[in-house]
Amino acid sequence: MLSVFTILKSGLKNEAKITPTFLPNYYPSGIFLRNTHVIIYGQEVWASSDRGASFQKLLSLKGDAVVDVLSCNYNSLLVLLTARGKVFIMRAGLERYSILNVVLTGATFLQCDHMGTLMAVKLDGTSPGGLSHRILPIDTLIQEDVQPFPTTLALQYISPVSVLLHEFPLTLATDLVSNLGTYHIGKIFSLRHGGEIAITDVFQTHFVPGFVYCARGDVLQPVNSLSIYEEPLQKFHLLNQKSDEKGTLAILTPQTTRGMPPPGFEPRHVGMTVVSPGLSSFIIVEASLGQALTRVTMPDPLFNRNLNAGRWLLFDTRPGNWSLHEGPCLHTLESVENLRHNALVRINVRETLSFTFKALKTDHSFSLTRFKKRMKVALTNPTAMRVTARHYWDKTNNHILTLTVYSHVCKKATTLVTVFIPEASLVCSRSSFTFTLENACPEGLSIVYLPSQPISDHEWIYGDPEDENDNKRLFDLPVNYRPPSQLGVLIPTTDNIYNADPSKPRPRQHYPVSKNTGRYKQCAGKASAAECGCTDALKVSPLAINSDCRQRVLRMIYPLLNFNITLFLRRANQADQPLRSPYFVTVTEVNNRTNWAVTGTHHTTTMTMMRRYLKDGFNRTFYNPKGLQISCYGSELFHFRISVIPGVVLCDLVEEVQIYVDKAPLAFPAAYVISCMTAIALGGFLVLGFLLKNISPPTPRNLRALLTRGRAKVAPETEDENQD
């Protein structure tokens, strides 16, 4: 797929995806997808190494068709099987093929084991299992890929170890259709008279009219020209004369040398190449009257000058005198970091990773071609992350490639990276390396809280650590403990139960709101704590989901003011890194307690700008983890959840911290009631003491008088009064 963007004044328009035009002139019988490769097969085979963005024709079969494609992941081998039993092989990253010298019957199918061994399995009634197999040794079955090119390949030296092969039709009636292609890169061009050239590049355009394609190669074995006995014409000088205004044709005329008359060119020389190292080569297209009409391989060569004897040679590179075949393995590709083949590497946002690869010569020879880039890189999704390549060479001229990957977009994306040696032989088992880069949360990435004095897991469970003042650092929670709420210490409302044991009663169940809350998690449906399955890992976990198994928490003495929360970014096989901007965090209390506050954070310009930017879409306050401080104004357990805000990392990073504030004053209103009662009692005792000191103790008579005081007294009647 191709991604198309339109630049507008407001920025980039929405992404639009289109499918590239690909209209083969045959009906495909199947499509094969593997990593970066897309292969459309049938009577023709078209391959794409960029997931279908572009296709290239690999081969065309007459009277035959590819019916199946097999993949060997271990050695990146692709095997193509035709209806007539022919077997072609390819490798990942190498858009070329080679044919195996084997023909399979119709009842045979191919299989690749976990070690990359190719096997032919067929039905066999004589075998106990009904099947028989044989191993297909690829190295020995690759045959010479001799193609009947109706063209000649003109040889031209550009350095003592590097040549050009110019494809030229033998007759003018031949259409200018090339037989060379990029799938020939890595093959060996061998001459019948001796010499081997490894093709390293194929150029699909030529700057001189009349030629079709051009290939560049490295000389593996010296190329031999025709001997002086076969062609004594090489003893004589040649006069180079311009034949047309464009300078693409030249006439070569043999000159008398050392008083000897030259034999002259003949029609049998048509198609041969006159090679003068360092200069243009001349392919003979016509010979008459001892002269040769030639096509020059370079425009505007130096005309009207002699090619002295000994400075030019005659090569016969006509069809039948050369062959293209798969050569021996001369290269190997290795990962310096020992990266596993087909590995999946996750990269975090704003993270940089480096991968180094080295291309070595398997024959331990010293290449005469200095500072040659032998490796290439293919990416399936170049916009997923920023990839830069650095090329350099060691003292033995081995090519080293370092890929630096930087994740610059906070968006999940994947790209397949293929590093390969285009000129490597298909015989090589390690000529390409493929791995996947995923812009996602790396494995094992988390944030952790580490106290200033670390406590080991063993101490959390079995120990009793103390601080420098001999204060216990851990607090043992009561069974079925629930922390206080804003309604009071004796009125818990949270669903989290700590140190759970279903066989024992739950305390603080005095009010309906407390009775209707509190849920077991690990111990749900269990009869006792022994059935909860609390492991040591669950006992030391600070997460609320594991609260049933939490028996001990960090203990602090009241008052707890400006308590430092030091967070670290932890990743597998790497050292812990302090959590810093832009990993801003939010802080919440799991049990909905309100008598706490964040009292410290390191203010930065980035945090201020991000707060302003997320003001409308993110309605929670976030803080810089550097310098984060919390103050607790209440007592007992505080359970904090610290989360990294979304948008800065591609996963949820959460850490929870549990703190038990001990030796706190009595909560309201108990402290005030006790204070008042104590004051009243003390005042009463003081008054009583004063009375006892300054007033004599009462006697029984005084008490009776006091009790009878105020009663009315009536005198009894006498006899005298009655008489009156």
C-alpha cells in the first residue's frame, strides 16, 4: 500500500491509501505473503520486498507454472514448486532465484524442518508410515543458470578488479528487451576461456544508444582474452576513428606494426569486444575491408588515436562463450549484538536503540575493492520510526553497518527490517537478517517505588527491619483490616480488605455502610486464609487487587509531612532509571481518603505547558515525578496509586504505595470529649479539696440539723388555753 499526503495551509490532509497499479498479463494461481515478501505466482512470478508497494518480474515459464510456495523461516529460504516438478529457490531480501537440479514427481511435496533443511516427501506404499522422504542438499543441487541470451555482453574494465558488462543485441532486428535483471545480482559470469565475475549491480538504463542494460561486477578470477595464437590481430596497433556525429560509432583500422602488414578484421569477429583497460570498449557490429565498425560503450571516447598493441585485447563474449550460474558462498552476515533471527524488538517512545551488523568474506580473502557498501536495508514502514544508517569498515575491509532507531511518535506501529547482502550467493545460509521493530510498550517496563532504605522481599515477609532511631519500619495489619473513611475511624467504606481471612470476623462493622462494603478478591469463595493461595509475590505486592494477601505495610510516625515518593523506571536486563519529565504522574488514594495532599513537585516549563495544553481534555492534576512529596494528615493506612499520564508512553505505568501512619492523636470528636471530661473531673477534685481544707468535717448532729432545717414548728396546746 502507498500512503499519500496532501500539504494544506492547516497541515497534512487525512491519510489516503491507494493500491499501486499492477496488472499482470496472466491469471495468477496464488499469492504468497511472508514478512516483507509478496509473491504472485503462476506462469510468471512477480515479487515485492516492500509489502506490495512495487513489484518486479522474476521469471516467466513457458508451458509450466508455479503451483506452490514454501517458506523456511530458519534460513529465510523461499521455495517455488512448478507443476512439472521443477524447484526454484529464493532468499529474503534477494529478489532473484536459482533452479535446483532436481525434478519431483506429482505425488511429491516439499517440507522444511525447524533447522531449515529442505525435504521432498512423497507417498510410498512400501513404507510403514505410507510416506518416504529425502533431503534436498541445496548447495549441490543448484545448477548453472544458463539462459540463451540472444545478446552479447561487452566487457569494459573500470578498475583492475571491477568491470562493466554492457548488454547489446546481436542483430538490429532484435527488440531492445533486456535479459538482464536485478535477479542476476550475485550470480557468477564465467567465460569459456577463463575468468569469473560476480555481478554486484544491474542498471536498467543505458546512456549509450543501442545498448539495453548494464551490469557491474567484481573480478573473482582474472578474465582471459583470446590468445595471441587464435587472434594474431592483437599484435598490431588500431586506429580509432569517429564514425558518426553523436560519437557512438567508431571505426577501428589495424595499422602496420614493426613493418608487418596487419591481417585485418573479418566477419567472424562480429560480436567480439575490443577492450582497452581504462578506456571505452568497442563491440564489433560489422567488419569489411579489414576495418571494423564498432559501437562504443562510453560516449565521446578519444578518437583519432592509436590503441597500441599490448594495450588492447580481444574478448569473445558472444552467446555460448559465457554462462551465468550461482557461485560459491563468499559472504556471511552476522549480528554483532547476537540478535536472534526473526526477533521481535519493542521500542519505547523517545527511546533509541542501535543494531550493528557485519558483512564478512567467508573465504577470509582481502577484498581489493576498498570501502564498498555490501549491505542494504529494507523497511516495510519507514514512517513508523526514525532509522539512520552509519557505514564504516574495519582494518580487514569488512563492511560494518550500524542502524540507530529512534521512536519519535507516540503511536503503535510496526516495521520489518531486513538487512541483506545483494551480491551474496543463494548458497549462503546467512546472507540476510530480518527482525521486527514494534513501537510499543517494551517487555517488563514498569515504574517502581524504592524507599531511601530498601527493604528486601524476605524482610517484608519474615524480617523486622528498623530505622536509625530503632523504630520499626513495617506494620502488621490486623486480620480483615479496612482503613478509615472520611466518616470516621470506626466507619470504613472501602471495598478493599487487607490481610483477609474469611474464617475470622471482620472488625468495625458497627454501621450499615460498613456492613454493605468490603469485598474479598483473592479469598472470594474461600473458607479460610489457607485456601486463598497467597504466595510470597502476592504478599509483597502493593497493588489493590492483591490486598487480600497484604499483611505488612510501610510504617511512618505521625505527623507525616513532605514524604518523598521516589519513582524509578524499570526494564528487564537494564539498570533502574529515575522517573523524570515528561513522564508526568497523577496521584489518587485508592480508598477514597481525603486527609492528604501532594505538597511538593519539581515545576518545569514542560509541565506548565502540558498542563495548559491538556487543560480541556484532561481534567486531572498531574505532577512531575521528580521531587514528588505527599503529606498525610490522618492516621492508619493510606493507599496511593501513582499513574503516568496517557500520551507519553504506549502502556499503562502504575505503581501503588501503602503507608501506615502510626501513633497519631485521637480522631475527632474523641479527643475533645476526653479533654472536656478530664477538665471537669480535675476541676471537681480541686473544689472538693478546697472544701475539705477550709471547712471542718460535719458531725452527725450537724447533718441532722442541716437536714431538718427549714421545717415549721407548732407549739402544743395547754390546759389553760383550752379552759379559756
